[in-house]
Amino acid sequence: MCKHLHRFSSFRGAVVVSLPFDLDELIGAWSGLRSSMRKAVPNEFSRDEWAYLINFLSPEQLKRPYYEAFGAPADADGKVSGLARPRGTVAVWLPNNVSLLGPLTLILLTLTGNRLLLKGGSRSDDLTGAFLNFCRAHLTDGTLQELLERQVQYEIFQRGDERQAAMVEEADVRVVFGSEEAAAVIHSSGNPVKSIGFSFVDRQSQVWIEPEAASDEVLRNLIQVFAIYGQAGCTSPRRVVILEGTERQARQLRDRVLALWPEVLRLKPSMHIASANTLALQWAEASGWDAAAAANRAAVIGIGPISLEPIDSPLFLPISSSSLKNAIEHLPANIQTLGHAFVAPSDVRWLEIAASTKIKRLVPLARMHHFGPLWDGEHFWRQCFEEVEVDL
């Protein structure tokens, strides 16, 4: 039952959003959890992941999806042109490779007032389950506690389990993170007329840097963005391109990254990661890359032409110099995020590139992993509501 009406300003008039809770109270409850989060980091999370989650729960971040979808908060007076209401049930299949996506998606979707069915990745760290356990142990707000218990169902099961068919059948909105094969199976079953489907499947990303913009801060951000997921994340850089640069400039940048690495990441990698990177170093050199290992063999960074295929190793970062024209021509067909470090980001040519290529996101490289209500070009969060045309 939707008991709370919230007004937002649109160009046509006010849009009223109907919710089963008071939005300000729910946002206050989520953001209030941060005081407990600052005192302890669950074992399942890295400190960087936990810090990102704390920032994600700020009131400003939680209000942003509403402002982007419906406009600024509006007074009770004035013409009403539409009413948005939760569609009912949102089913989400989470990925195996980026486990932090689970808690982030959970938080975002609780704000829609829909019932949530979430399937965790069966081959990933269960950060969603760990976060829910933390919430149960530390939440003091009854509204959010009740919402998580009543409206959120989270399970992990293998493909083919009968629970998958139940999720598909119950969903009014289906959100699939994973392989194209998995998305096709889920969206082709059940009643496609009843539900809206979103597929966030195999994607890869790149970083483009102009040599004059390659400050130490930019390179520290590059290290942090790459190291958290390596090649596994769809938002992780699979290649760094030095625009209009030379091979010498690429090598200089590589050497600066190697020098900064132990300053940015002080912890030594586990023995099996260091061992895997020793093999990756030999493999990269045999494949034509001018490769070098980061401190403690925490990663392998290679220099090579943009036409040279990267080796398939989780912590291998290829760096290539290229003309802008050649960089565009070598963008992969499944390109998602283009993380940038440009001298003049406001230059209209970057917008022209965004308009003429298949990239889904063009963001500063420090924001490559930032997740939000717009993803892969789809306003999936907004589509968790249906809108009633109103003239009042």
C-alpha cells in the first residue's frame, strides 16, 4: 500500500511519486547506518569497498536518483501532470565478477518501494549477504529493518534451480547482470508482456590519457581503479591509451605508475597472486609486450601497439600510444566506460566521439567504478516506476 506522496518539479508540472514509506525517513535511516560502518569493516570487504559503500549512503547520493528521474522537490501547490508508482516486484540477477554491485543495487532499489528478489552470484564473494547481516546487526531504525525483512528476498542458487523460474514469473522488472547467454534465457522465459527487462552483459572499458594531463594524481587514480578488480570488472580498464603520444611517452608513464604503485597500494599481494603475475610477465613478454612487474609482483604492466591483443591475465594492464583516430577505430564492439584524463574535458570533440561511437559512459577515470541509476545507457532505476498520466 502506497501511503506517502512526494512531489517533484517537472517541465510539465509536478510529478507525484507514491511510496509505501516516507522517503526522507528512509534516506535518513540508510545514511544513519554510516556511523556504525565507520567503526568496523566486515572481513568480506576491502577497506576501499567499505569506504565506497559509506560514501554511497550519504543523503546527497541517495536523493540523486529521484532528482535525476523526477526533478527537484516541489511544494504541495501547483498543477499535477503525472503520478509515478512502484511497478511491484523487481528481480535482479547479480554478477559473479563485481561483488560490490550487489550491495549498491540493493540500496538503490530499496528506494523505489518495490519488492526485491535478488539472486547472488554463485561464484563470487557474497558481499550482499555480508552487508545484509551487517544491517541486521546494526540498524536501529525500525522502518528500514521492516523494509529489509518484508520486501527484500536474497538467495544464492545454481543455474537451473527451480527458484529461478519463480523469480522470472513474479518479476515486473528484470535486471540481469552477467553473460549474454544467461540474460537471453531469463528474458525469453516467463511472460515477457508482463515485465520490463534490462540486460547488463559482457562489457569492457578503457582509459584515455593525454600526455599533458598525466599528473601523479591521475596515475594514482589509475592504480586504484585498476587494482580493485583487475581485468575482471566491466568498468575496469582493459587498456590504457596515450592519445597522440609516442611509445617513449607510454614507457615513461608505465615507469611512473610502477614507481607510484607501492605508495598507493602498500599491502603485499597473496602468494598465489604474485606467482600468477610471474607467469603473466613471461607470457606478456613472449606475446610481444614490453612488460614489467609492479612492486611485490602485484600486477604486470605492458607497453605495446594498440593492435596487439592483451594477454588474458587478471592483473595485466596494457598501455598503448595511439592517434585519436586509431584509438577510435580500435574501440572494442562491447565498449562500456571510457575513463578520461583530458587537458580540456569541455572540448566539443569529446561529445562528438561520445555521439559517434558505442561507448556507454564517458567519465573521469577516478569515477569509472561509480554505479548509479543510469547504467549502460539504460535508465533502469526510473523504469522501476510506472507513470500515470494526470491532469489536476
